[in-house]
Amino acid sequence: MPHAQCPIPNFQMMIIAHFLAICIGVSLGLIGGGGSILAVPILVYVLGVPIKSAIAMSLVTIGAVSLIGIIPHWQQNNVNFQTALLFSPGAMVGAYMGARLATLPIVTPTLQHLLFVAVMFVAAYVMLRNSQNKSSANLELDVISNGVDAQLLTAEVNSSPSFYERIPRWLAVPTEGFGVGILTGLVGIGGGFMIIPTLVILGNTPIKEAIGTSLVIMTFKSITGFAGYWGHVPIDIDLMLTFTLAAAIGMLIGAYLTKFIEAQKLETGFAYFVIAIAIFMLFKW
């Protein structure tokens, strides 16, 4: 397995990167998302990791942190394993296929970089829409004790409610799972901001339950996504493990901070922060 090709950052950059990894975990703990959106730029621009390698490594980080988050949700009966079983296979296959597609010569680092930036803008839009339309959505998330925060999701199906009603759940959920998986494998993004609305709208899953269930799905699809990259891109195993450990510590901190911070208020600010990073990546490349 080639991993010596990844550049070796200096000690100062390592300290900064791992501090930022803790911030990734805090983000996941407070607002339930934003992990890969932050992890990939940190690995690329702070540590100098090639973007394909950064995406692969971020999948391990987000998968591991999501796995930690499952435990308190399961204890609170907020994990629907039946729904996870329906969603996960398609997401896992899609993530593997997306990752294999990303390793093909036709998918250049520049193309993958631009796709990543495009998805960042989409993610920011979804976050802003959720925040701005929370009064009309009437789908308030309670603050979850383990830190995967509460936010307001906008399940806007008013324009064509009958369309969703006509789609059989057994078909709609796996199909959406496959699409989310493809995106995850290809650019590393596609976590809670995509899965939770899908479970709510197409899976008729309560919001609180959708968050816990999404963590199961994110864990499984991260595994197959990374498997699609394994052996095809350079991976710094030691860096990946320490980066993941730092993010896991941040997750615990975020869980604790939810006792004092109304994290849904952070969503708008985080969305604008994502836009700023996307613009930086667009012009930096």
C-alpha cells in the first residue's frame, strides 16, 4: 500500500491540523454535519495531502466519529435499524462505485476539486435554507444529549407532495441512498445534510430518529467509500489515525457544549463559513 508519497508536514503544521481536527469533531457534535467539508480542506491546504488522498482519509475520520455518535442515540432509542438497513446497502454500493470512479484517470484532481467546491456551495445553500425556513418547516429538532445537535430541517414538499407520496418507500430510500453514496465516494461529502432530509421526506422518519439513523448510514458508507480508494491512492496511515482521534475528541467536546449552546443558531454562520472556504478553494487551486 503506497503511503510514503504523501508529503510530510512539519511539526507546527501537524499541531495546527490536529487542533482543526478537534474543531471538526466539535462541528459534528454541535450541528451534526460539516465534517468532510472541513476535513478535506484541512488535509489539503494545511498538511499538503493530495486531494484524492485527503478525500479517502476524511472518509475514515467521519466514519469513526459517526460510529461514536451512534452509541448515545441507540441508548435513547433514536436509531431505526430497519430504516438504516433499507438505506445503507445502496449508499455503501454507491460510495464504493463513486470512489472507484474517482480513482480513474478521467477524474483528474482538478475535476474532483471543482466538484468538491460545487457540493460545498450546495451544502451551504441547504444549511441556509433550513435555518431561514425553520418557522414554516415546523420540524424542530430537540437538542440531543450526545451532541449531534438540533437544527430545523425544511421538508419542503409543498410544491409536489403527491410526487413523494407516489414513490414506494422501499424504492425511494435505497435509490436516494445510492445517489448519496456516489457523491460521498466521488468527493467525500454527503453526510447528514443530505441523508437526514432524505429520511424525513422519503422515509417518513421523525427528525430525532433520522439523526441517529443517519450516523449508522454514514459509518457504513464511509467504510465502503474508503475501500474503493484503498490501494489506488497514497494514504498516510499514521496521520489518518491521529487526525481521526483528534476529531473524536472534538466530538465529545461538542456533545458537552450542547448543554450551554443553542447550536441551531450556529448553522447560518457555519453555512457562510463553508461558502468562504469554497471561494478560497476555488481561487487557490
